[in-house]
Amino acid sequence: MAAEDVVQPPAQEVSGPAAASPSAVARLESLTGLRWWAAFFVFTHHMGNLAPLPIREFLKLGTSGVTFFFVLSGFVLTWSTRPGTKAGTFYRRRFARIVPAHVVALIPALVVFYRFDPPDNMFWIKPVSMTAIVLSLFLLNGWSNNPDILYGGNPASWTLSIEAFFYAFFPFLHRITSKLKIVGALVLAAAAVAIACGYRLTQYHWAELPALPPPLLHTVAFLVGIAIAIALRSGWTTRLPAWLGYLAVGGGLLVLAYTLRHPGKVPFGTEISLLQKEILTLLYGFLILVVAARDLRGGRSLLRSKPLVALGQWSYSFYLVHATVLYGIRELHGSSEPVSWLNLTWYAGVGAVSILASWLLYKFVEHPLELKLRGSR
């Protein structure tokens, strides 16, 4: 999950020959509001293990919320670049942004997800593994395809390890991509998606390729986000309404949900299922494009309302703590069965507790420690 609060914080500055001046970079706070809905989509996926709804098959696609964050991360880092900031400053600010909340959220997660003698009837509780915990602490767990390592420590940290990889190479990548204009940005996005699709289709149909670690597999989403930001900053824009982006994402998710369940009933259903991450990358990229373009035009947006911007600012902390809250409650009270719309009451209760916990983590750890550790320019 991307850790950006708003789309123009000083903590995201990186030097580069094409970096915009401070006055030239607009704040796109609708994207902050969107971050909340992406985090909430992930929450609905996990809630299926506690209080399933009749649409639980659709909500399994809530995992794609992390794809949105990977696209947004590439967009935000590129959009917010300013001249004069050294790579060392960038790394320090990235550390300040994601690590304090990650470390604090790891503590209750260890209590919920680990036991020396885990009970057989609680699948989410794992035997204590110092290897998994230490790799999670240092955000290296994402480089393993072993689920016990990948989802070790706080299960949410696997996406942070991918973000850490993106941050590590962004200053070097920016030196290259900052020279691109509209055409170059579109070529970059198309090439990234084409290579990812080629890898998956080749692996399935023609040759047994080595399994790539998650950071490499998700890099395509990060590159697409970078390309969208470059195109917008180079003057390319669109007057397509934002609702078209919502419609495209909603319709695309419905088609994917049906295809994943009935691949034989949809033309090229197998290929669509294989390429779901690339399809979602393009859908979320399109949504970010039309929402950002609307903000640049000065259009009205509920996503910029104070409640949604606040929730968007807390969404990183929400992402870190919601699974811990959810499974802690499940251990205490058990799951709600059967599948029913009445389970929405569980959503309200668990959601409220998770939001409260995320506000506390944001107010007393994430935000103050970021301000303290990020330092001057």
C-alpha cells in the first residue's frame, strides 16, 4: 500500500531535470479521498473471513485495492517532484513516512497472529517464526513467495516491502523518466503492461518461466502511475468526466468477478483471469487520470470533502491495523454465519473500531513522528 497522504506533501520531493517548481505543482486532494475507498475495499475482502455477505465472491477482488495504491504511489512520487532535493533526503523522508507506524502496528499484530502453540481451529494464527518476523520488520518479506514469509509479522507489511523497493529505485528511475514527455510516457505504460502480460501468458501457455518475486510483478503498476503523472505534467489532459472512471472500474470489477468464477462462459476467460492484475492496473490508472484531471480543471468533487480527506489521511494506518482488529475480534467472538446481509452490522462495528485505532495510530505515531524525522530540505 502506498503511504502518501496528499498528492503534494514536501516529503515526496525528488530532484530531477524535469521537476516542477513548487508553484507549478497542484494539490490533487481528490486522490486522497480515493485512498480511503481503496483501503476500505481491502477491508471488505478481509471481512469475508469474519462476516461474509452474499456478494463475497465480488468482494474477494478487494485485494486489488493494493494495485490501486501501487499505481497511485508511482503517480504521487512523480507528480510531487521538485528540484534540489537529494536522494538521501528522499530516502529519509520515505523512512519517516512509513516506518514508525509500521513498527508500532507490528506489535499488536504479533499478539494476534502468532502463538508458540497455535490452535488448530484458527487458521490465521501461525507458529512463532523469528525469520518471518524479522524479515517483516525490515520490509524484506515481500521478496519471498512462501506465504509464511510473505505474510509474516503484520500480514499487511508485504505491500510495504514492495513500496520500499519502489522507493529504493525511484530516484534513479526518475533521472530517466523525467526526460520523457507525453508520447514517451504512453510508450512506458504500454511497454510495462505488454511485458507483464507477455510474462504471464508465456508462463501459462508456452514455457515454464521462473516465478518472479512480488516486487517485480507489481512494478508494472508503479510504472503506469509514473507514466500518467508525466503525461499530465507535460500538458496532456482529458475532459472525460470522473464518473466515467468510476463506471469503468465498477464495470471492470463485475466482469472480472464473473470471469474468475465462470472462465469457460466468457470469451478468452482464462486469459482475462490470468491478466487480472494488468487489467486492474489500467482501470485504476484510468480512474486516477480522470479524477486528477477534474481537480486540475477545478471541478467539484465530494472526494475533497473534509471527512473523506481525513479518512484518506488515516488510510495508511487503517490498512496497517484493520486485519489485526478483525482477527482479534474473531478470536474473541468467532465468525458470523451464515452468509447474510445482516452481517453488515459486523462491518459497521469492526469498521468503527478499526477507524478509531487508525486515528490513534495516525495522531500519536504516524503524523508526529514523520514531522520529527523527516528533517529539513
